[in-house]
Amino acid sequence: MTRQGTVRGMISAALAVLATAGAAIGEETGEEEYLSACASCHGVGGTGPGPMKDYLSVAPPGLTGLAAANDGAFPMLKVIQIIDGRTGVRGHGGDGMPVWGAVFKAAEREAGSYAAEIEARGRMLSLALYLEAIQE
Ligand code: HEC
């Protein structure tokens, strides 16, 4: 192998490790976020209505069949928009689900508006990655 080839191989190996670590971190954070913000309605592991269902007029659906309902492809963008809620995509309307984009951003108010927005998006992305990981 040429020297250049070796270097390139090392770089792509390093990138592969980083990508895997990134996804794993995203899922772990996402799972914690999920347990604190979503499980009360969507159930632990996304398998169906949690204890909050008795207080809602619309029963929260399970979230492990989102890919199956979309021809096997996880609808990443739509899920992020539903979690965000600020985009007006159906899913958390009425007395159903809170608008998490605004909740997450408000929680970071002290960081300043730009940093708060980045933080809120990171949390929503972690949640979406977690949901992608629990699809059946
Ligand atoms: C207060 C209860 C409640 C909480 C908390 C909640 N949801 Fe929901 N969620 C609902 C309800 C109710 C619906 C169904 C709304 C409808 O059909 O209009 C829904 C719908 C959804 C959908 C669309 C499902 C589909 O089949 O189209 C997704 C995705 C979702 N929620 C994700 C989340 C995530 C992620 C969290 C945590 C950040 C969360 N929800 C927290 C009540 C809740």
C-alpha cells in the first residue's frame, strides 16, 4: 500500500469510529430525554400509551411502528417536526402533546437565543435518533 493510501485508510477508519460513537451517544441521550419527556404518554420504549392516557382525549400512539407505517423508511424529518411542534405538523395538536421545540428552547434561555436554539435542535435530534433505533 502507498503511504497516501495508508493515511487515507486511517482517516476513514477514524471517521467510521467517530460516526458510530456519535450515533451511540445520540441514542443514549435520546433515551434519557425520551424517558423524562415522552414515556408518560407514549410508554417506556415507545410501545404504547403510558399512564397519562387517562387524562387525554386522544390516546397517544405507540412509536415503534413509524417506519413500518412509512413503507419501512423512518420518517426522520417528519418526526423531528412533530416533536418540535413549532412547524405546525400534525401530531401534537389539541390537548395532545406539548410543543417541545419551545419547551427545550425556553429551558436554555440563559445560554442566549442562538445557543438555546442549537441546544433545542440537538435534543430533538437525539430524540429522533432514539426513536429510529427502537423501530420494529
Ligand atoms: C401529554 C402527552 C404526550 C407527551 C408528553 C408526548 N406526546 Fe407525542 N403524542 C401525544 C398524542 C396524544 C399524539 C397523537 C396526536 C394526534 O393523533 O393528533 C402524539 C403523537 C406523537 C407522534 C406522531 C405519531 C404518529 O403515529 O403519527 C410522535 C412522533 C410523537 N408523539 C413523539 C413524541 C415524543 C418524541 C415525545 C417526547 C419529547 C412526545 N411525543 C411526548 C401525546 C404526547
